Amino acid sequence: MGPDHPSTILSRSNLGADYANSGQFNEAILILELTLESRNRVLGPDHPDTLRNCSYLAATYSQCARYNDAVPLLKKTIERQNQILGPDHPDSLVSRNNLAATYGQAGYYEEALLIMRETVEARERILGSEHPDTLTSLNNLANAFTSAGRFDDAFKLNQRVLEARERLFGTEHPDTLGSRNNLANAYHSAGRFDEAADMHALNLEVSERVLGAEHPDTLASRNNLAYVYRALGRDADADALFD
């Protein structure tokens, strides 16, 4: 099998996804870019697999704060998916969700909120209120509320997503950890430091046990907890996290 054989392309794509899921975003980007070149050449730029590759690559750009690369690629991908697959196709909704998340990460909160609301409405209508993809959209909307300073909205929505994910996946699933982290961050942003510290401490304990001490999500949890401890004047506790 050569580099453009469908099985080779699929294996390369899966490897890129594995790198991204483990937080190795630069390695993921290199592989996803190679995979996209192959799919463009073999399948054409408008094939659903090619467009899906574009969306995933753009989302990975966002993880590296390469927003100038992510936004144009996502806009182009969404335009083509809407035309070829329709705006309510799951792939179109994934790309729209990725664009909203990218806007939020880049600080364009109003743009993010507008797209997120549209995506949430579509996913709730098509997939149901507790489908994992719907919860992802709700999670991103809650984060945008936090970033925009709309803490009451953020608390309510983060709590809703956390409870749903605990029911669906259990208390130690990575998605559940992400929701608990987001709720803790909302508490922190609102100045509710004691509640944030308790939630971050729980998340760190579970993340170390489930994901490992050096996983990117565990490192983020440790940093978040240290940040809250310092806000509470507990500098010794913050320092002890890195001993």
C-alpha cells in the first residue's frame, strides 16, 4: 500500500487524532496536514472526508492558538459543508461548533455566543438535549458566558452539563473532568475562590489517577488549583503542588 491508499490515509488520520487527544498538538498538526494533502489529491476538496479533515485540523490549530489559520479554514469548510451536506448535517454542526469555540478562545465573545446559540438549538432539535455533541456545544456556550462575565448563566449551564455528563459517562470520564474544571473556572472568575478550590482539588485528584500526572489536562488542573490557592493567600499550598 502506498501513501495515498485509503487504508494508509485512514491510519494516518487516526494517528493525528490520537496525538491531538493526548495533547501533542504540534505533532497532530503535521500528520493532519499530510492527511489533508492526500485526501485533496485522492478524494478531491469537496469530499466529506476531506472537509471533515479540514475541520479537525482547524480545531487543532485553535489548540495551538493559531487562530489566523483556524478561522479562515473553518469558514471555508462550513461554507462547503452547508452547500454539499446541508447546514443541519452532523459534520456541518461540528465545524460550526469548532468555529464558535475558536472565536471564544481568541476573545471574540459576541461572535462566539451567536454561533454557539445557533449550534445548540440545532443540535438539541436534531440530536436531543443530552446527546454528547449537544453537551459539547452547551459546554462551549458556558465557557463563552464565563469569558464574557455572565457568571450566573455560566454557573447554570456548566452545572447542567456536568450533571448530564456524570449520568452519561460517570464521574471520572475526561469529558466530565472537563465540565467540572469549567465550573470551577467560572467560580474562580466570579471570585468564589473557596468553591473553585474544592472543585479543582477534586478534579486534580481524579485526573492524576485516571489520566496520569503528566497528561496535559492534569497539568492544567494543577495550575488552576495553584492559581486559586494564590488568590486565597495559600501560597504554601500552591507551591506544594509542584514539589
